Amino acid sequence: MSTARFCLVLKLASGKWLTRKELAAAAGTRRNNIEQLVADLVEEGLLVERTREKNKTVGGLAPAEVTVSRAWGGTADV
């Protein structure tokens, strides 16, 4: 993963919660390309993860979403 994509993911996830699918679309790449980067950033503490509230009208599992952690300048409510 390039440094530019790494920085773009941090910029996109700063101040708001996004799913991996949303991050991939905004970054112009496939979700599977974002998966490992996001996992690494969560493990390192740069991103925090939560489960989005499930939409009662849509079946399936509620997606996980990520944002930049407050320790790294994130402003979204955790």
C-alpha cells in the first residue's frame, strides 16, 4: 500500500465514521485493497472501530466503521 493511500485513508476517516466499503469508494480502490491497511491502522491505534447501528429495514449484519482515534487528532465521537 502506498504512502499516499495511507495518508488518504487517514484524511478521509478524520472526523467521521466510515465503513471499509465507503473508504474504498472514496479512495478509488477495491475494498479488499483497504482491508489490510485498515486492520494495520486499527492495530497500531491510529484508527478506532465500532459497529454501526443496524438498519431494521435491511437484513444482514451491521457493518463495522472506523475513524481516526482521538490520540491521533480524530474528532468523531467514540
